[in-house]
Amino acid sequence: MRILLIGPPGAGKGTQAVRIAAHLSIPHVSAGDLFREHIEQGTELGRNAHTHLQSGLLVPDEVTIGVVKERLARPDTARGFLLDGFPRSLAQAQALDGILADSGSRMDAVLELQIPEGQVVGRIAGRRLCRQDRDHIFHVDYNPPAAAGVCDLCGGELYQREDDREETVRQRLEVYRTKTASVVDHYQGQGLVTTISAHGHVQEVLHRALNAIGQGQADAAESR
Ligand code: AMP
């Protein structure tokens, strides 16, 4: 299955993407994670992308499309994938359609996570990530670790992303409104979009998400 998870910053895309992908045994492809890997490895692409990430702006389309295209060419995506945070502009959506069409496929479902704009800053301010595994995501209120600052899953140190500061979050929200909302319209035109509320506990939203893409039985899903 080829699924896209889309929604404003703070909707919990990463948190749900990890769980949905595990449930369906497909890779989780996050454009943001691909950029953060480049930044950590100190590549030239990473150095260029860093400025954009720090300011909450989109990395230019041609760079982003190249990075994701290379990732989707790896063999583990043959049975499907879950895209998180790509496409974020109409040009990226059109490029993705072209990449898939070249291999005779297309997206199967687009899941839109919705939260009231007023909740964005608060939700992001509480997010904590694990230094050892970027799939280990916590929230001080909605998904708190048992011991503050320590990952329940591997004991790694929890930290706050540098672009989770309030002014950067406001910029990312503006980018979502002006650039990314058109991606939802694009896939609505293809009849692929289902919208769910991202409000509530992690397992509750997962249940809603799996039902929305016709993959219910969330109880069997990983309960991290
Ligand atoms: P995320 O981890 O999805 O919140 O993305 C973090 C940052 O990575 C974004 O604020 C952008 O600077 C960059 N980024 C992620 N995905 C994309 C994309 N599809 N197009 C351009 N920039 C992106």
C-alpha cells in the first residue's frame, strides 16, 4: 500500500507514521528525517538543507524531490511505503505522481490529520525526541515518558528539536497554509483523501487512522 500522511506541524504525523508503517510492515519515509540524516552526516546537501530547516522554510523542490526519489528507488519500498512530510508543495505532488507513473503505480490513500490551529504551538512545544532513535517520539502531556528526559524504549536522552521553537513553528504553520494545503486539494481531485481528527491519545488516533485507510484492528498494532 502507498500512503501519504499529511497535516500541519504538531498534528502528530511522525508519531502516527511510525505506528501505521509498523502495522502494515511498510517503510516509513520521512523527508524531514532524510534531511536530518544528511545534516548529521555533514554532507553538502545537509549543510544547505540545514538553513531551511532552522528557519522553518521548505528545502527547494528540486533538492527534496531528488532525495525522496532516491529513497523510493530502494528495494524495500516495492511492497509500498508510508510518506510523511512529502509532498509539501504542488510541484512535489506532481513530481511524485510522475515518479510513480514511471513504475506503473500511484498513491492508494492520503490521510489528512486535522487539529485546530490554536493547538499547534502547544502540541509542538511538548514534543521530545530520542537521540538514539528518531522513531521514538514522546510528548510531555499526550505521550509522556515514564522518567522525564529518558526514552522508555531504549534509555536514550530525550531532546527538543531546534525547529520546535515557537517562532519557527509559526513559520512552519504559515508554510503549511500557503504551500502544503494545495497538496490536499491535488489529491482530493483524485478522490484519495480521508480526513480524521488528530485529537486524543496516540492509540485512539491510530485506531481512527487505520480504520480510515481500511486497515482496522488497531488493537493488533504495536502499542509503543
Ligand atoms: P518535518 O520533520 O516533517 O517536520 O520537517 C522538518 C523540516 O524539513 C521542514 O520544516 C522543512 O524545512 C524540511 N522538509 C521536510 N519535508 C520537506 C518537503 N517535502 N519539502 C521541503 N522541505 C521539507
